Amino acid sequence: MPRHKIKINGVKFYNNIVVSPMCQYSSQNGCPTEWHYHHLRNLIETGAGSLIIESTAVSKIGRITNNDMCLYNIRHLNAHSKLIKYLKKIRNIPIIIQLSHSGRKGSAEIPFYKKNIPLKGKHAWKTFGPSNISRDANWPKPLEMKISDIKKVIKQFEYSSCLAFKAGYDGVEIHMAHGYLLHQFCSPISNKRSDVYGLNDSKYEVHKKIIRSIKNILPKKKLIGARVTGDDHLPKGIKTKDCINLLDILKKEGLNYACISSGGIIPKTNMEFCPGYRLKMSNYIKKNSKVLIRTSGLINNHKILKKADKLLDLIAIGRKLVNDKYFLIKDKKYKNLVVTPKQYKYCID
């Protein structure tokens, strides 16, 4: 069952249930809109112990779509500060922002209109990646990044993290999965470089430098997390042992926790879906690394939730809490371990 009083680097969690970050593609000029206030208020009232804000771009070229959330200038900072103050008044739980760069996956149509379709025409932009390899047959090839481009991206992650802490976020979660730029640097499918940023003996150099740079500016009682890939689900892709190796390296640089994902380096892989489909892999990673481990993936009923609680440190739930806001609260096994709005106690009992 969900546990009480978890503390990570001085940040207190009421329980170990985390609301997953879910892209909304509904921002204006990179800033949250009225939709985000509505959407995130619903999620923060679910009773979960913490909330992760959707994947947020560290630069204009690092967006997935033109409607992505962003955090790389003062206007974004002010908008995020306002959002955080609003949410914290509703429930003062840890709120973490997921920071990302899309790499070759950027310049895309909004998925709920056109899925897996690159932009064309005046609204498109030229993407880049570790190597000049497109993500799919109908996608353009990205520019291969120069060393100067990579150093710039590292600074962008650092600066966006600095803005996040100023805005009032309790931590940052660096997105290294789902086919985005930092996943592209991890995977043999997309990274064919032969320099220090390739997959040779010094691999994960860009990931190390990003975590190290954030650690150097980290205020007290703030967190550094990462969304990482446990398996590409492809014959020549990332394997679980590679993920464990990455986490061992990042732990030394200051990583506090990791959320295990999988697949996504190309649109179609050999990933098989079923309730709790990442639990076994994530538990193996937990047993073989020294980092606190979270995962997500169809944790959508209380039987699976109970199983996840036995296997992992933190549990991420997303779509189920959108479909059923009081999933955690209305079940007798869990309602005493989450915060029920006092106005709803008689409705839910």
C-alpha cells in the first residue's frame, strides 16, 4: 500500500504515488494557459503525493510542437511562478518539472490532430541530433550536432533548471527517454558518433555534464530526477544493463531518483503492452542500482498498484487519474493514505 512520509534530499512526500507528466500541447508562446490551470488542479486534487509537470522545452528548437510548454526566458519564468503559487495553495505537495529537448523528434504536428507527422512549410524548423539519422522514413534527417551545439544544450538544461528553482519547483526531472534528444544520445539506434559524445568507453558524457551542471546550482531541499530508458525493445537498441550503467554514472553526479520508461526511439518497436508492463524490468533495475526507482505504464487498477508498491520506491500514474480523478481516494485500502477534500468526505465514504 502507498507509504507515508517519504523524504528525498529533504523534500517530503505525503505518499509514494506520483502524477505522471502528460504533454498537453496547449501552451501559448511556451506559457501555461487556462487549460493547464484546469488540468493540473484536477490532478493535484487526486490525493497523489507529488505532481510532475509535463515535458517542458529548454529552448525554442527543443520543442516537440509549436504548442509545447517552455522554460527558457523571463516571460516563461513569470508564468510558471504564477502557476506554482496557484497549485501550492490548493495542495502544498512537491511539484517537479520535467525538462526536455526534442532533438530529431521536434518540429512535429500536434499529436491529437496528426500523430507522428513532421511539420512542413513556414511553421517547421530544422532539427538536430547526435547523428544524421531520421527517426522514421517520413521524417527529415536532423543535422548532426557539433561539439559547440552540444555544449550549448548542456547550458540550456542548466539555465532552465535555474529558472525552475526560481519559479518555485521542488525539483527538475531531466527527460532522457521517449525518443527525445538525450535518449538519442543514449541509443545505438540514433547515435553513431565516434567522439567523446558517442557510445564508446566514455559514453553518457552529455548526460553526466547536464546532471553535474544542475547539481552545481542545486538549492537546498531540491531534487534532480531523470526519465530514462530501460529497454529500446529493438535488437540493436538500449538494454536493461545499459540503463543500470547510466544510473550508476548519474548517481555519482547527484541524481536523486529515476523513472524507468522504455521504447520510443522510433515510432514502432517490439514493446508489448499489458497492465504494469514495466514493473518487472523496473524492479530488476532497482535491485541492481543505488537510485530510487519509479515507473509508469498501465498501472490502472488496485491489484497492479499494490504489486507496484511492493516492487518500487515510487509509482507514477497518469491516464488513470485523468479517467478517474478519485481512483486513489475512493478505494478503502488507500483513502486513509491520501488527502481527501473535506467537502467530499461524505460523498466518497
